[in-house]
Amino acid sequence: MEFRSEQTSGRLAQQVATSLPPAFSRDESRWGVGAPAPELDVLVIGAGQAGLAIAYQLQATGLRYAVVDIHSRVGDSWRQRYDSLALFTPRSYSALPGLAVAGDPNGYPTKDEIADYLESYAAHFGLPIRLKAGIRSLDWVEGRFRAMTIGNIGIEARAVVIASGAFQVPRIPALSAAFSPEVCQLTAASYRNPSQVPAGTVLVAGDGATGRQIALELATTHKVMLATGRSRRVTPERVLGRSVFWWLDRLGVLRASRNTRIGRRMMAGDPFPGRGLALPRLRKAGVAVVPRLAAGDGKTVRFADGGVVDIDALVWATGYRDDSEWVGIPAAKSPDGSFVESRGVSPVPGLYFVGRSWQWTRGSALLTGVDADAAYLTAHITRALADRHASSERS
């Protein structure tokens, strides 16, 4: 199967995603048994927002590239998240370049809207995506990257972009092993809705935006406690009649890098928009806000202030860690398994990352900011491959 980048002509208009062309639903995951390994300039691993953002940028380069993804449909990583999830960015700040999200620009899209939007985006721009093609290993072999799919298809590329984003493997504290099997334990990734949580007392550990959303939802059907950690700042949803993101954009805060003073302050405080998630609002809804979870034993939890209570279920909303076991290139990761990169550029020549939290700015892991990182990395990839080609020609 030939890979090629879809070229576009002229300036792309800002259009609105509405429906998905039927032809895009076909399964293009198999290259055929016995076929030679596809050879690419750039392999993008992951067809979420980060992968689509860099695929969009790669269109204009003339490079041979393809995007591979483990799921059956583009957007499935969003569809598989908890049912009530809605973004905290309005639709006007929840789009990738060239195609707006349909609907009220000041309203907040649901996770299924974003999933369908990403699918429409890929189809609209004819991005070369191979579905049901998860990568089980990535190695450096004889001067090229070699990726092996779960279907044992090898793909060779001069450069690789890991676009698996910020939400990879749920981070579960070791003390989870101290609880008895009677306690139903879920993560923010496995939680779907209150019906899967047994009756009784539920503890949500982690009070970021996700933990607070889940606690608020569960409070309508369960007795809920929210275990907090460090102090979190909740920004107002609107300021002087405009979305807080409008102000952050106009004031340059969304584009402030992690190396600036304001960027460092944002990283340290990690604020998120309120949308009803301030702790007083949660208390009013019946959520008991408790100190940090310190220990567990059987069905009993102990908090940092010495308080003790029995629980029936526990939802871990304690963040995510890198899934790097499949990458067989030691220099690509640190001893703890986290990927090593600087502004998305790995110390391994030709290896890149996009969509990571605070990769460069607050928007790096968001729909509203990932395109800037994608443009930067595309320029870096293009220069690096050209330099490598020129060097090989001279030798």
C-alpha cells in the first residue's frame, strides 16, 4: 500500500464540521500479509487531537507520512471516557486549524461531540490514517525507526512522532493494594457513570477538574467524599461577559511558555475554569471535602488529619503517567519510564512528541493550543530530514 500526503491548494477556509463522509468509515488497518514493510518519512503514532494536528501540518511538506491508531474509529479515545464529560473550553477554543466545531461557539462541547468532530476533521482533510493499527514496539534498526503493529506488520520511518498525548496510563498509588476486594476501585479512565458504582460511600481521590466533575455527578446517587491535596485555584468561567479563555488568549497567557515567569506560575498553580467546580459548590451539592488520603486497610481509609471512615468504592482521579514499555530505545526515556523531551524534541534524533501536558504552553495538551506545537515540530522535522539527506548525499 502506498502512503502519500494529501496536498491542499490555496488558503484553507475556517469551515464548520457537520457530518462524516461515509467513505471514511472503512477499515484501512491492514497492509496485507507478506507485503513489504511500508517505508515513510514520518510515522505519527496516535490519531487523537495531537496526531491530527501534526498530520494537518505535514500535508504541506511533501513528506511521505501516515498516522496509525489502535482504535476502530478516529475519536474513540474520547468516546471511551466517562459519559457526562464536557470540555471546560468553549467550542470557539476547542477546534483544530481549518475547521470549527459546530454549535454555539460560547457553549461547551461534550466528549462525544469532540470525538465526532475529530473523525470529521480527519475525513475533511483526507488525512492518511490507518485504524486498528496499534503499535506494540518501536525500535531503532539499521539507521531507521521500525515500528511493529499488534498485527505484526512492520513499518519503517525516518522520523516518528508519538502523539499519544497527556492521558496515557492512569497513575494509581501503591496504597490501592491495601484495600479489600469488597471495595470497588475505578480510575478516571474506567469510570463511566454512577450506575457502575455500588451503593454506599464513595471516595474520589484527586481534586483536579476530573475528580471534581466525577464527585459532583456521583453526589446525586451516592454518599461522596472528595480527598483533596494541594490547594487548587479555580478560575471564573466568564469575566466581564466573555469566556476566561478569550481573556487568556488576548493577554497571551495561553501562549506563555513554560520558561516564562507567567508560565512557571501557571504550572505551579495549575488552575482550571470553574464551571461549578469550586469546593463551596461541591459542598452545597452534598460532597464531603476531606483532607488528603493517607492510608487504607480493608474497607477503611485514613486521611491526613487522622480521620477514619469505611468506604464501598474508590475512584482514583490521580493523574496519568507515560506508557513507554513498548519503546525499545533506552535514550528515549528516563529510569522511571517517563519520556524525555524538550519542547517535543527527543534526545534521540528523529523522535518527537506532541500533545503532552505543558510540553511548551498551557495549551499544549488542549485542542486550543496543540496546533502551535505541531507547527513547530513539523518545521523541526522538515529541517532535520533535509539535513540528514544532504549529509548522506555528501558522504
